[in-house]
Amino acid sequence: MPAGMRWIMSDENQPHRVMPDGSTQVMPTEFHASPGVSDWRVLYWGAHAYYPTASFAEAARFVAAIAEIAERLEHAPDVDLRPEGVTIRTHSRRDGALGHKDAELAAAISDAARELGLTADPSQLTVFGIAVAQDAGVDTRPFWEAVSGYERLADEDLIDRHRRGPHLWFHELEKPRPGRGRTHIDISVPADQAEARVAAALAAGGRMVRDNAPAWWTLASPDNHGVDIAAWPDFEA
């Protein structure tokens, strides 16, 4: 399975399903079943939504509304404001796990967007990750930690402490290749956008390496760079 959010495969009785506030983790299928969250998709590191805007001022008004909601619910999302649109991500734990507050926040933000005449565009949602392969018994994470300035998360990841850049996921090579580092790109997209993204990549000269539909697809570029298109975070129970 591609990198990011191994918590999605959690068993319901495992302790790490408990959120920092003591509530129970909400899995992606549960999140999508919550009322008012149809604008949102679960990708790596949380639930995401994107709303196109006509101007920086319109985007700023929307962000002001989001700030009021976040203060009222005491749950703040990550917000990226650009003149052409606003991207929001909500999560309840550093690994991207979702709680009930995330569903409540998402629904309230969607209501605010509608009041401002904004319509979500899930096709614009993409989260990148970098998978770093290493041989058994080799630990390259300290090197990548030093050069990236990232911080460790659990046993396999490095993350940008400000949640801006792509995460780094460390895993063993399926076939040992001593002395040679290897990386590939993981791209998390909404489940309802994944097949179109794969088709576009193939039409642009890529080739299919592994078809694990509907969960993920491994593609190779014309010059053999590896890319995984991951849809599984958006529908795992």
C-alpha cells in the first residue's frame, strides 16, 4: 500500500483510534456518511476541500468566515488562500486521523461557502508524498531528517512541521538492491477523480506497472520514474 495514513487500516478496538480529546476516531467511510460533507474528500493527512474564488478579496472573506467557525467550534483547520481559490484541510491528530469535530467543522465550512456563492471543486485536490526505498537493515531517515528539516512521525514518516511540503515515507525495497537509493512519488487524489487521473497519465505517455483498482495504481513515466496514484484513503472503512 502506498505511503500515508496507515491509521486507516486500524482495527476499531485498537487504542490509537482514540483522539486527543478522548473521542473515537472517525474512519473515511464514517466521515463521508456525516451530514453536510459532500464537498470534502479524505486524502493523505486529513479531509480536504477546495473552493474556487473570483478574487483575493473574495477568498479572504471566505477565510474570515472559516476563522469564525473554527473559533466557535474550537477546532482550527489548515487553510491555503490564493486569489483563485481556497484549500482547507482538517484533521484531529498529527497523522491525519479524523474525529467528529472534523465532520462538524467541514459541514459548517460548506454552509459558509454556499452562503458566499462558492462551489467546491474536488478535481483540484491533490496531496503529494515521497516514498524513499531502502534495503533491509538500512536507516536513511536521519539523513533525510537533516537535509529536509522535517520531524519524525511514528516509525516510517518525516513530515513538515508546518504541514506545507510533501511527507517522506520510508520503506524496504521488495527486492534488495544494496548501495542504490530509490524513490517514487505518491499522489493522493479523491476516489472519484482517480481513474481520470490515471487515464490522463497513460494518454501522456505513461505505462501501467500495477493495477490495484480501485485502491491504487502504480505508473511509470516514459523515462521510468515511478508514481503511485492512491485513492484508498477516501473510502477505507
